Amino acid sequence: MQNRYRWGFLAALLVSSLALADTVVDGASITDEQQGANWLSFGRTYSEQRFSPLTAINVDNVKQLGLDWLLELPGERSLLSTPLVVDGMMYFTASYSVIYAVDLRSRQIAWTYDPKVLDAAGERARIFWDSNRGVAYWKGKVFVATGDGRLLAVDAKTGKQVWSAQTTDPTKPLYINGAPRAFRDKILIGNGGTEVGATRGYVTAYDAVTGEQAWRFYLVPGNPADGFEDETQAMAAKTWTGEWWKHGGGGNSWHGWTYDPEFNRIYIGTGNGSPWNRKIRSPDGGDNLFLCAIVALDADTGKYAWHYQTTPGETWDYNSNMDIVLADLSIDGKPVKALMHAPKNGFFYVIDRSTGKLISAEKIGKATWATHVDLKTGRPVEVPGARYEDGEELIYPGPFGVHNWHAMSFSPATGLAYLPILELPFVFTDKDEKPATWQSPSFELDPGVRFSPGDEVELKIDAAWLLAWDPVKQKEAWKVKLPGVWNPGTMTTAGSLVFEGRADGQLVAYRAQDGESLWTFDTKVGISAPPVTYEVDGKQYISLLVGWGGGGASAAGNVTAQHGWAYGVHPRRLLTFALDGTTALPPTPAPHLTQPVVQEDFKIDPQLADGGNTIYGRKCLICHGVGGVAGGYAPDLRESQVPLYLEALRDVVVNGSRHERGMPQFKELTDKDLTALQHYLRYQARAGAKAASK
Ligand code: HEC
């Protein structure tokens, strides 16, 4: 007994001295599923499971979890980032890719690094949000990508820049909001675009030490007249028709990158078409490789290995940029090196990642565009009318998808995947489009198809759930109702818990087996980021960034405005929880629902308002929200005083007086345009006030 005690003591000493040792963050440490003290990569380890082996916080004691400490992050806005933890230091990104390094012992900011994104952005400030999903860490350096298309290496100790690489052409409407991935002394990054101009998607790997380009892979083929880069591009070109390259083609990869150490491959989740509407992009049909697919590439060379396309010939913005999660599954009694993926289109895919062959696919939510996936051909079976070929069509899901980028986790202990899902149809129509003469837009929104939330959206505004899905049975294990969209990602632990923040500001712990809610904490701020867990000096903590933001908060209008996380009202914080934590949350303002300004004496000219609607839809909607209803990313212009006065509006919009706050400059707008915007906003303000008084 005594001996055993002594050995235990020695082992504890050994463990604590190991914990103090400098972890070399490399392929071996990022692969190691067993170590739980650190969170070294976006999805914790290369499997992207977001499953922690830590058990100190578990189903039996989670009720004692409390706020232990917090860090105020004044001036920040969207907080989407998955923090990384390396030996008691935390690294996360806030708005505009600013990196924070936080010492988890002193609980102070050690350094921040500001890549000055808006200074570099120029006209591109129109097309990206402040959102950033996080950093990568590799051998003493932290890597971040920026809205203006740079990839930066920063010394993890000092916060000083080591190198910078411009990964996009600054004249093109491309941006980055994803977290880079590190493997084999390379750093991988993609980019976003497609809705606001002609883009051709690609991913690039850079040398982690020098920042030099190692390889680049294009996700759609270019103009055949220029010659294809290789035989893979020539193969992909056979699936396109017409002059697709004039519109870029798209396929941009803004999220969904998973390195697989077992096959030394990187899986790339690819985006939608540019433009969305296939009739314009590829008029005689075709699958349009590699849109809306998973493409497996050799990690050293970027050479093509295999692909699986989830949405052939996409025409709804059903991109496949969502998480790609790796696991060893047992299917029909056989071990399978599996890959799991739940893209926007509503299906959950299990793929044999040794070959890229589809094993199974079932619907996880309402998807009316296809009946099922034919396992023989691996293709979805589409429903007549789904391509809005007969005019207006109400289709589930809309462009927000059944599942979006919000993290899916997977527990090898329960065998279940945990992900937030939603049910949000949109009406699609292209009856006013002229495919033959359609031109790609330049830094403004036009996907070649009109899409709007149908009347049904008003009724379904809270149709959101946390889903536990059994990937082997392809069946729901349990489902919990969530507040209306836009709910963030999940994390699961060997303590049999699933943690998820919610759109309404609650952080909840569920029992992983059956979804029973065991613990709730009201953070009083909208949550858009997933939680992480780790140890400091042998004690388990859970941390979460609170701060509403990202795409849903920007463009989704009513759907996300319902929570009242209005622009500039609520604080931004890093919250850290521990067993028996007793820190009280500082006072926090209540949710604020927009009070539209109604000017009774303002005579609305319907024709002007209509013109204003068009300008708003193309230039303002992506940040100020559908129908002038802001979801919290930017001020609600129906409530703002600024549009009431032409001078003030001109100053902000045309003269760019708020550029350094993220409000882009629109030099081209005339006083007539501004007047049209005024009429449109007054119209929407009146409609909003009327709806609120009902
Ligand atoms: C890329 C995102 C983005 C786009 C696109 C955008 N805005 Fe903004 N806008 C913002 C942000 C962020 C702010 C808040 C800036 C601040 O904090 O001062 C803002 C502020 C404003 C304000 C000041 C509101 C107030 O009460 O302070 C007005 C007016 C405005 N925008 C009008 C427009 C119009 C009109 C368009 C389209 C022509 C537009 N914006 C397009 C992000 C955007």
C-alpha cells in the first residue's frame, strides 16, 4: 500500500515535470489523441474530432462547474476562434485576425499581434467580415491568415512577425477567414470568394520556416486556351461546359481542411460555384469538378489522390467547406478508416478514406432538393424542380445549409458525432436572369440567382437542434432543441460530456450518451465560437470566447436579429470554467432589439425605394443584413440616425469616414443613389416597426 502510494507520488511528480517541459508542436504531438493537457490544432488533433481524453470534469461532477476567471476583450467584435493551448499559453484570434497570446497562469495577455487587415484591404474591405476562426501552431511559431489574403508566421514567445506571404491576388475578390493547418513543416491555407466576383478557388501550402510556396492546387480548371496545370485539371475540365472560366468557376475553400497522418494526405472541402447558378456557369450542364466536394491531395506535393463530390453540378450554394472528421469505425464487422462530413446539402457522408469510396449517406435534416444518395453511383437523386427550372422554388435547405462551418465533434467513446443543425428554406428563382449575357459582379453580391427567405422562414425562425448522429447506423441517436439559428460548434470529452454554446448566450453541458442537459451557464453574450478544454498544472479547465459574429450575424437578417445581440452593445470576453469556480460575471447589458426610426413626415417614393433595394442588396446586405435587419455584425440601419441626413450618410458611405472601423468606402455612389438608399431604409424601418407592434 505504502509502496503504491510512493509510486503514485513519483508518477505525479514526473507528470507535472513533463507538463512544464516545452512541448514540441509537430506531427507527433498533434497526432497524439491521448494527451489532453494541450489543444494543439484547430480540431485538437489531426483527426479534427474535438474529443478530449480529459475526465476530471465529467457527468458526475459537471454540476459543480463554475466560472473561474475571465478576460475582457474591449474593442473586439466577432469572436469565432478555436483557441489553441500549448504548455499553459493560449492563442486565439479575435476580429480582423488580431492574435492574442494569453498566459493561463497569470491570466494576463502576454502579447497581441495586429496584422492591420483594414489598412491592407483596400476595396476588398467590402467583401469580407472581421471574422477569423483561429491560428495554427508549429515548432514555436503561430500562423494566422487575414481577410486581405496574407498568411503570417509569428514567433510564439515574442509575438513578432517572422514572415508574411500574400496568398491571393489583391485585385481579385478573395478573402480568408479560416484557420491554417500545419503538417510536415508546411502551412496550408485556402480562401473564400465566389458571390462577389469571378473567382477560381485554390489551396496553397507554404514552407513553415521560410514562407515560400511549396505547392498550390486549383479546385476548378482554368481557361483551356492557357493550357491546364496538369492532367487532373484536364480531367476536371471535361465536367464543365460553355466558357466557365469567364466567371471563375469558384470552388473556393474557406474552411474544411484535414491532414491525415496515416495516408499523408490533406483533405480539402471545396466550395460552391461562381456564380451559384449552373445555367450561367456551365450552360450545358456537367458535374463541375471540384465544386462541393472533398478532394484528397498528397500532403508533400499537392498531387491529386481522389475526390468525392457531394453536390454534382451545384446550383444552390451547397458548399462542402464543413469539417472533415477522421475516425476508425467498424462497419459491417470490418474496420474502416473513415472520414465523416456533413456539408450544407443536408446529408451526412461516411467515406472510406483509403480510397475515397462512399460507404453511406443519409439525411440529417430537412433537404427537399434530393430524395437520397444512390450508393451504387455515389450520386444524389435530385427532385424535379430542385434546379428552379420551373420558376420560383422553395427549397430546403437555403444557402445557410442544414449544417454550416460550426464545429462537429466526434466521440470514439460513444461512437457519436455532435453537430448543430438548422432548418431554413429559401426561395430560389432565376427567371429575371439572362444567362447568355450575365456578367460576374465586381466586389458586390450577385450569385446569378435570386434567393430570399420565403414566408415560411418567419414561422421556422427557431428551427435548430443539437444533433447526436450515429455514423455507423446512419441514424439519429438523440436531438435537443436549440434556440433559433445561428448556434456554434461542439466539443466532447471522455468525461461523457458534450459542450456547446448557444446563440442565446447559454453554455450547456449534455450527457454524451443521451443528450440530457446537465449544466447551463448564462454568459449573457451571443456565442459564435466552440469551447475547448485543457489542463494547467494538472487541473482541467474549459474556455470559451463569447462574442456574436460571423456570416450569420452579418447577412441573415431577422433570423439572427431575434437574439438582440445588436452591434456594439455587449462586451467581448474569454471565459474560463473549472470545478468549483465561483467568479461572478460582471454586469452585462440585456439583449437589445432594434427600434426602427419611423419618420412620419418622410414621404416614401416607391420607385426610389425599389432602386435603393437593389443597391442595398448588392453592396450593403452582406454586412447590414437581409431587408435592412442587422443580425448584430454591423449597425441596424433602420435604427441608425446617420441615414436620416444625406450629409452624414455621404460622409460614412462615400467619403469612407469609418473605414478603419470596417465600414467600407463606396466612392461610386451618387447623391441620387444615397437618396434611393434613404427611401429604401425608411420603407424597411416602417415595415419593421409595424411588424414589431403586432
Ligand atoms: C463589409 C461590411 C460592410 C458593408 C458591405 C457595409 N457596411 Fe456599413 N458598416 C459596417 C460596419 C462594421 C459599421 C460600423 C462601423 C463603426 O463601428 O463605426 C458600419 C456602419 C455604417 C453606417 C453608420 C451607422 C451608425 O449608426 O453608426 C452606415 C450609415 C452604413 N454603415 C451604411 C452602409 C451602406 C449604405 C452600405 C452599402 C452601400 C454599407 N454600409 C455596407 C460594415 C459594412
